[in-house]
Amino acid sequence: MFFKFSILLLYFILAAISVLGETEDENKILRYSFNNCRKWLSKSLDSTISVPQFWYYMGKSKNDIETIYAYLDKNPAADKKRDVIDLCLYGELFKMLCSTHNLTVKPCAVLRKNEADKRTLDEVSSSWAVISDE
């Protein structure tokens, strides 16, 4: 019985470690990016974010918000968490948007951090403009 419990515990630990990215390095990058996003939003590092907050951090692109909502429409479990995006869902959405821009996670995270450093949340949210990808 103890052996089965140990195997089960090991399984959950491995699943939690590898749930975000393909590699440990990618997991660290996603975790860093999520923390940077929450910092940019002036939220505590133990909080979740919403879809609009994620979209603002990602640059407020019209194509991105359409892609995000299309993903949520196809994934009911993710859709239920649209107002409480945690690290796991952030990683899924982040990787999906990076791939739509033909970027891997690392350069995409660097780009998002650099762009976030240039503009505040108030500047992004108060602007009427939505960036067109066309």
C-alpha cells in the first residue's frame, strides 16, 4: 500500500513540474513571465489574472483577443477559468499566442517584458486603439 501511495505521489509531482512547458527552462520562463505580468498589473504574486488583463499584457492586439476567445470556446475547462487565469492556463495561452506570432516561448517572453516596460497598464487600458495585426 505504501508503495502505491509513493508512486501516486511521484506521479503528481512529475505532472506538476512538467505541466507548463516542454522543458524545465521553458517552465522557468513561463513562471517568470507570469510573475512579470502580475507585477505589471500591480497584483500580488499569489494572485490570478483575467482574460482582459492577459490580453493587455500581451499587447492588446485584435487578432490575439480573437485567438484567446476561440481557444476558450473550444476548451470548456479553460473557459471556466477566464477570470482566474493561473500559471497553468497562462502557460497554455502564452504558448498559443507566441506560436501564432511564429515565436518560441523565450523570445516571446523577452518581447512581452520589454513592451510592458515601455507602457503602463493605465496607458494600455485607457487607449481606445486596438492594435491591428493586418
